Amino acid sequence: MWTEKDNTLQATFKFKDFTEAFAFMTEVAFHAEKMNHHPDWSNVWNTVSFKLNTHDAGGVVTEKDHKLAKAIDKVAAKYQ
């Protein structure tokens, strides 16, 4: 679930292991590149965390962030 905090959309996703988390990140990377919108994210073992905002708009949350968040949710659903 995404929350808006400190001018970012934030969410954390957990997977069964590192390989699954990395596969998820790889798929998200293709969506992000296609949208020309690159997330601030981190990965520790089976957990991937995101903070999304639009740097070109002054570091605030925009429709671009919401679109990427929806794409991320679709990718994550494949792993549930």
C-alpha cells in the first residue's frame, strides 16, 4: 500500500527470497525506463522499498509518480 509522506509516495514490498525481489526490481526497471521515471529504491534481501517523487517538478508527488506506482503494483501482484 502506497502512502504519501514528506513529498514522496512510499511503499515496501516483501518477497520469498532475494532472487524473487531482484526479479521484481528488474521488471520494475523496464517500466521505469519506459516512463523515463526512475525511482529512489532500496533492496535488502527479500524487501524492496520505494520513495517516488518527480525531480523535474521540484521534488513533489505528481501524476507521473502515481502512474509508476500503479505499474509497480501490477508487477508485484505477479509475485503474490
